[in-house]
Amino acid sequence: MRMNEALLALTEAVRLACLEIECYYDDRCRGTPEGTIKRLTELLCNKDMNAAMALVLGDQESPPMVPEHEGEMHHA
């Protein structure tokens, strides 16, 4: 999986999760807590999402690529 594919997969999962939550609160959908949690789990807790998150997050303990210095301004 490439970075752009991972970002697309994560974005789509968040979009679908938001729709599931909206459906839960919409009387026309009549979502149940159990059904909503089940669908959210299927969307967000799977090997594809885990792989995408691992790719996007990488090594969280590594320092930033460009260190930030307070009060320091760069002019072009």
C-alpha cells in the first residue's frame, strides 16, 4: 500500500463512519447502538485500516523532519 492509497482508505473510512453515526441519530434509519458499533468496528478495525494507519503514522517516536525553534523566523 502506498501513502496516497493509505490516505484515501483512511479518509473514506472516516467518511463512512460519520455516515453511520448520522444514521444512528436519524429516526429514519433507526440505528441501534449494537448495529452502529458493529458497522463502525467493521469499517475501522480491520487489517487494511491497521496497515494504512501504520504507514501514515510510521515511527511516532522519531523527531520531526524539520525541528521547530520558538521565536525563530526565516525570511526568503
